[in-house]
Amino acid sequence: MKQERVKLLAIIITISYVGAVLFMCLHNFSSSDMELPTSFLGIPMDKVAHFIMFLPFCFVFWFLLCFSREDRSGHVYAMILLLGLFFASITEAMQESFTEERCAEAYDLFSDSLGISFGMALVLSLKERISACINRILI
């Protein structure tokens, strides 16, 4: 019963995360009246946003693929990393194909990839602590 709750939670988190990323990638934010800074520490703010947006990718999919299943083999981490890079590429292609206001940029894809890579490094270095915490809370 508890394992089913973990699986359901992992699915809900994954769907919510993917939906939020797709919305942020495809929505035209330039039509809003929000005043945002143009850079952070000299880095263009849209690149910072891409990095932050893809940073949780590996944790979300690790939780879905590893924690909610019995099979926790090492190849899953490579699969998550490749899936993240594929998802980042797809979002850039969707921006080019489905919006008039947005376009695909190599630097956006680079920022996405950095976020995914840094997220994977965090997952790999903190997976035991995260697992213990999730076990205490959910199981």
C-alpha cells in the first residue's frame, strides 16, 4: 500500500514538473508587465532561468524511476541524464516550431544541459540522504 502511494506521488510530481517546464518554455512572457532583471552576476537572466528550470529534472526522474521501483541499478542514472538532454532538445525544438515569439538557441540548450548535469551531480552525491529522508516521511 505504501509503495503504491510512493509510485502515485512520483507520477504526480513528474507530470507536474514536465507540465510546468513546457509552460515556461512555450509561454510568451514578454507580453506581461513584469519587470525582470536582464542579468544575474553578468549572466543573461534567461540563461539562469533555463539552468534553474532544468536543475530538478534528474531528481524528479530519479524519484520516478528509482525510488518508486524495486530495481535501482546504476544504468538508470545514465538513462535519466540522456532523457534530460533529450527533453531539453525537444523543448528547444518546440519553441522554434510552435511559437512565434520564442526561438531555439544553442546557449539555452547549453544552460539546460548544465542544469541537468548539475542536478545529476546533486542526485548522485545526495541520493542516500534523500532516500533516508523520503523513507522516513513516506514509508
